Amino acid sequence: MIANTFVSIIVTCYNQEKYIAKTLKSVLDQSYNNWECIIVDDGSTDFSHKIISSFIKDDNRFVLLKQPNTGVTKARNSGFDVAKGEFIQFLDGDDTLLKDKLKTQLAAFASHPNAAICICDHQFYLENSQTYTYFKFERLEKKPLKQLLYGWHNGVAFPPHAPLYKRSLWLDGELPFPEDYKYRCEDWVFNVLVALKDQNYIILEDVLCNYHMSSNNYTSNTKNLATAAIKAAIYLNPIIPKQYQTDFIDTTISNSLDLYLESQKIRFLNTSGNWRLGNFVTKPFFDLKKGVKKLF
């Protein structure tokens, strides 16, 4: 482990009164304790602020910032702007860290001093059934730009709190999350921008964090997810290396349409209980997909 390293944990919260205490407890329970935790209350209108204030009142490692609701991108940047740590840990207000996350990842950095990003594995916590489940995703490479461009939500995925970042990854005055991008899939955009910095990654197989899934979790809405992915690709395309640009747009559109169309097929099948009827009803959607792909 890197001795006496100071870590800044940036927690963003918007109306997460049901989860925020559990999130903060996962910070408090870390086996590595040289950290500060900057909590950004992004204009919550529920009891989140009161719960946070009560939770942190006896520990000066916690700092609470309150701001009008501006979205997770600006909330993360607000926390980053005041962070003092040599390492940065982002954490949403409804997710949790396992107790050895910081300790394990700092030890990995000590063994790989030329790396700037360390990503652990994660498991899903299903709120409805109160159970944990694990899905195996494609293992990232030492420099995963191509994987992130073509494989995100298609075999490649990790939640925002899986990585630990060296603060030096960003220049003085640079904010990590682009505030001119205002759509969903902001984590994908962010991950690609990080990979464009061409720094080495450490990939750990240890499960060191939980990603909480509720029935109304955004990623379960495939139509919104597919639309957002195309918007994200349009934003990223001028930024990425030219050799990827045409194929990147084509692949994103194809993957997004596949995701949406398959979800429609499953929905029709579940409704009708008849595979043949489901195929018949969804055939126009797949014909539409072929037409859209030709346009691009």
C-alpha cells in the first residue's frame, strides 16, 4: 500500500433518503481510514440533507456541500473542485463500497506505479429481492479505449465507483466531467475521455463494490438507454481518433437498435406468450433497423 496516501471520496446525492445512510456507512467502514468524504447534496427535496447531517456530525472527515439541483455531472465536478486527495473515488448516493476497496486498490497502485486508474469488479444488489448477484463482463485491457468505444453496454461495463483514480490524471483547473454534455450515458462519455488520456489501467478481479438496482433504475429503460447511447456517440465522435470515427457511429447505432428491438421482442413475447406471434409483431421493427443502418 502507498503509505499515508490521502483519498478524496466524492459522494453525490439527489433525493436518496432511502439509501444515503447505507452509502455513507460503507465509507465509514473502510479498512483504510486516511480519507475525506465530500458529500454533494444536489438540491434534494426529501430528507436526504437531514439524514446526511445527522450521520456525519461526529466525524470531521466528512464535508457536506449543498447546491441547487444541476445534475450528477456538475455535482461530481463540485466535489472534485474542492477535493484535496492524491486519489479520487466517485460514489453515487445509492451505491456502496466493500470495506477493503480503498486498501486493496491502493496496494495495487503501489505495485503498479505507472498506472493511473485501478478498476475492481462489482456485484449487483437487487433492491426488490434484497439479494446480490454477479454478472461476468469482458475483462478490460491495460489501455482499453477501443473496448470502451465499441463494447460499452455490450459486454463491457463497470459502475462509476468501481475505479480509483490518481488525481494527477487531470490538469490543474481541469474538471473530470464535461459540462457541455447534457444527456444520459454521461458515465460512458466520461470513461472514454479518461481512456483518451492514454494512461495505464490496473484491472482487479476482486469484487470490491455493490451496484444497487431498483425496479425504476434508469438502465432498465432500454428505449432511453438506446437513444442516449446514440447522443453520446455523436458527442464523442469528433473527439476520438479519426480511424475510429465512421465505424464507431455505425457500431453504436447498430448496438442501440439491437438493444431496443430485442427488448421489444421480449416484451411482446411476454405479453402474448406466443413466440410466433412475437416474431410477427416485431418484424417491422427489425425492417426499420435495416433501413436506419443504411442511412448511416
